[in-house]
Amino acid sequence: MLLDRRAMLILTGAAATATVMSGRAFAAAPFEQPRLPYDEDALAPTISARTVRLHYGKHHKGYFEKLNQLVDNTPYAALSLEEVIRKAKNDGDQAIFNNAGQAWNHNFYWQQFKAGPAGPQGALLQAIERDFGGLDGLKDKMVAESEKVFGTGWVWLVRDGEKLAILSLQDAGNPIGERKTPVVGIDVWEHAYYLDYENRRSDHVRATLSDRVNWQFASEQFSA
């Protein structure tokens, strides 16, 4: 799945006015939840249509609604979503950071998937082999990190300089706030997996990495 300008606008929840930063397009408020790039049942059985309907239609939507309420008539309203995340983290504005982070996280989350298995190639594959000993090693590490998240959060594969690293972050934890480049992001809040896997979080993480991540998309993020 190649990201053209339209897809990048979708990724960031773009509204009318866009600017270009770090190779991606961003837009200022009001922030709009992008449409799913596939049907609700496209990720089944790994992620069921019921889970997508709840996760995208209730939780993801709610972050956008709350964010727009919080930034209305504030300086944040003139910023891109990425800028809001960075400013809110720097300023300690936790409520805005939480909702902006979760809005962006979920934009990335849905965009990174596709219905069907595919493996990493090219520079990303070489980096995975160098830093994790191969794709299986990467999966094992991400699963292990997901088990360390107490309660709610995310597990991210990120580019940190020229190397790959894995971050387990609480709640709305976001690589942008950590000045890292996101490559793959797995949501480990219970609403992401509980309907399908109950309390088997690690099974959800491994299955998602094995047959739902669009590694071409991940490669593009790594090379950006």
C-alpha cells in the first residue's frame, strides 16, 4: 500500500488546511477522524468486525470529539495534530496530550493494517535482522514488551537514529512525544483485543504482527 498525498492526509485526520512536515502532511483543527481504509470485516478473524466497530466507531471517534472540545478557542487549534502532541507533552497539558496522542495513534494503527500476510523487505528487513535477529525475534520482543504494559498502553517499533527499538508506553504513549519515528504500533488497551482474545493480550499481539501488519507501509515509515 503506497502512501500518496491523499493517504497521508487520511493518516493525520486532515481538515481543510494542510502543511508539510517531516515528509508527511498535517492539518490544523477541527481535527477529523479519517475513514477506515477497508471494510470493518477486512481484518477478521485476527481482529473481528465487532472489535473494529467498537474500537474505531466508539473509542477512536471519541478521542477526536474530546480533542476538538479541548482545543476550541485555544492556540492549539491552529496547530497540526503532531504539533499539538509535542506542545502538550512539553507543556504538561495531559488531557490534550492524551486525546491528541490517541487520535494520532489510532490513525496510524488503522492505516498500518491490511487483509493478508506479508513480510518486511529491503532496508527494514535488514534492520530487523541486524537489531532483532530476524522477524521472529522482533515478534518475540514486541510480545514480551506488551506483557510489561500495566493496564493500558501501546507497544511501538520505532526508528531511533539509524537503529530500530521497541517502546512500551502507557496510556496514550506516542513516539512523536518521545522524538522517535513510529514504524509499527500495536494497541494493547483492552478494547483492542478483549472481544476476540479475552485476557490473552500476547496472543493478540503475536497474531496481529504475524498476519495483519502491512510491512510495506512499515518500510515507508522506516525510510521516511
